[in-house]
Amino acid sequence: MTQPDRVLSRHLTSDGVVVWSRCSCGRLRMDLVPAAGGARLGAGPCPHRDGGHASSVSS
């Protein structure tokens, strides 16, 4: 699967930007790009992307 993710929407929040995208395999994915910098947090892993692991988001 060599096609890039298709961005469905972006939403500005107090913590950063939430990006909803759809992988080429059809899975929905959510990523938080922190406003203060740092690691991108994601949910909705694909077996072929990120080694099949997602970062956990806790509040």
C-alpha cells in the first residue's frame, strides 16, 4: 500500500490540531499534532503503518 493517507478534516483545538484521515486500506485514523510541539499522538493503527502500533492518548 503505497498511497498516502487521505485527509478528511482538520480541527483546531486548545491542545493542537486534530487530523482525521483515511488510510489507503480504508481504516479511519485520528492524530493530534500538539500546538506546543512534541510527538504526534495517534489512534486507529493499520497493520502496515507504524508497525501496527498506536500511541496512547490519556487525559
